[in-house]
Amino acid sequence: MRFHRYYEVDIVNGPGTRCTLFVAGCEHQCRGCYNQSTWRLDSGAPFTLEMEERLIADLQDTRIPRQGLSLSGGDPLHPHNVPYIRQLVKRVRTECPGKDIWLWTGYKRAELSCPQREVLNYIDVLIDGRFVEEEKDATLLWRGSRNQVIWDLRKERG
Ligand code: SF4
């Protein structure tokens, strides 16, 4: 997996103070995409084990407490990215207790494959759906267009 940007302290992409990772690779080609440079799977830089360790350490850092991790892109659920993202979110679940994980994808939840759905077992909030320019609404929180849905998976688990 490759990535474009990593913010070790971020207050824009999700609630509270967070670590945010923008991965490479997206096949949705939404018109008006704000992040076209991330579409290619071979763009950006390799997400190495060293980067993974750094991200885990940042989430565990008590000097600047993070509420959680935000995964965006590109698309973290691009089939190529899924095995790496699954490994990452499993680690965060185990090694960073109390941190929430938010994930943005262009796929609709109902259309996810089995491997993509497995990732949902380890995250807290899913924001799904392509960006649709005609439904763009700058007043929306955490999503760009009205068709996108914020799924609070914690509530579903009870
Ligand atoms: S899903 Fe996101 S990154 Fe992918 S094309 Fe659409 S807006 Fe761009």
C-alpha cells in the first residue's frame, strides 16, 4: 500500500484531535474530486512497517492525546489496500485501546465485498459513497455530498 499524506496531529478530518492517513488508490473517478492526485495506486510513497509503527506510537502518545485515527484517500477500501488496512485497524484495536477509527470510502456499504466488510469489524465509523457534485453541500459535517452516509457502527454493535 502507498500513501499521500500522514498528519500526526489533525483537527479537521473527524472529531477531536486525530492521526490521519490519506492512502493512494481510488477507482471511483468522482467528478469534482478534491484529491485526484491520489487516484493511482502507484502514486505517493510506500506505507512501510516503519510508518505503521510511527502511527501506532502517535496514537499511544500521551503528551498530545488523540481521540483516534482517520483513514481517507484515495480509498482505504480499494481492493488492493484492504489487506493492509485490515492489518492496520486490527493493530490499532489491539494496541491503542479507547481510540476510535473513522474510515471514508467511495464504495456504498451495501456493495462491499467480503474482505471489505471484514474491515468494518474493526472500525467505529464508516462514511460511504462517491462524491456527487450535484449533491455537494458545504454545510455537511464529515462528508462532501448529501448522498454519502455516516454509519456509526458502534451503535449497531450495541
Ligand atoms: S471516492 Fe474520494 S478520492 Fe475517490 S474519486 Fe471520489 S472523491 Fe475522489
